[in-house]
Amino acid sequence: MKKLVAYFSASGVTKSAAERLAKAAGADLFEIKPAVPYTRADLDWTNKKSRSSVEMNNPASRPEIAEQISNIEDYDTIFIGFPIWWYVAPTIINTFVESYDLSGKTIVPFATSGGSGLGKTAEVLIPLCPYANWERGKMLNHVSEQELETWANRF
Ligand SMILES: Cc1cc2nc3c(=O)[nH]c(=O)nc-3n(C[C@H](O)[C@H](O)[C@H](O)COP(=O)(O)O)c2cc1C
């Protein structure tokens, strides 16, 4: 049973959660890198015209990913991690789940945030990839190694 942790992180918080998770789960690690990296200005949620605001206001937004996973068929379980943006996953995660045939694979979302939970993440992502076996996601902001390990090895 091979596991993968695939994550997007704009400012490093989800990246460190993903690294801890990969270690706890004995999983491979893949960074979902945007073809065009997000600048600080892009991430300004107080500006309605910033790149992140424009993307998050457009359900059809699918930011391009720089690199693909060549051996996705090797994995049975894929943890997908991201920061919460406006109570959902950044639209680059929509790009990611539509980029592969994930039918029958176990998909486990995880996220970090400034305080809110997973919000409507599942409601948005599941219809984009309905034949995967979606597990309930988890916020990984403040989990102990013990809790992380127990959770990661349930899948
Ligand atoms: C555009 C944008 C929107 C955000 N929206 C939320 C939100 O709705 N709720 C929340 O708690 N935090 C929100 N945040 C904060 C991030 O979720 C939080 O800082 C996260 O840990 C960043 O992860 P990263 O360093 O991996 O990018 C937002 C951040 C950005 C840049």
C-alpha cells in the first residue's frame, strides 16, 4: 500500500504540516507548485483585485500546475493538503484533482488555516472527482505527533 502526500503551500505552513504527515504516514511527498508562483501581493485577501481574490471568486479558475506526478497509479492513498482560502481549498487544488484519474483511490484532505475549519472544502472538491473514495479531512494546525501518527495510519 503506497501513500502520497501532495500539498500546495503559499507561505510554508502547509508545507511543514505535509512534511510531518509524510513522515508519520511513511508516505512520499509531492509539492503542487503553481506554474506562476504567488507573490505577497497575490495573497492579499483585503484587495478584491488581488490574484487570489479574483481566482477564489471564479468557480472556473484552474491555476496551472508546474509539474505532474508521473507515477500516480502507484498510490492507493493520497493525502491532499492546502491552506484554507475563503473557507475552501485554493482553486489550484481543483486543478490538481481534475488532472488525474483518481477513481477508486482513497483521498484524504488536510489543511492549515488562520483559525477556520475545512468549511465547504468537501462540497467543492468531491463533485470534481466523484469516483474517488473521499475521507473526512482534518485540520493540521495544532496536532501533536501522537495524534498525527494515529490519524495518518487509519488510512
Ligand atoms: C487568500 C487567502 C485567504 C485566506 N482565507 C482564510 C480563511 O478563510 N480562513 C482562515 O482561517 N484562514 C485563511 N487564510 C489564512 C491561511 O489559511 C493560513 O495562513 C494558512 O496556514 C497558510 O498556509 P500556507 O503557509 O501553507 O500557504 C487565508 C490566506 C490567504 C492568503
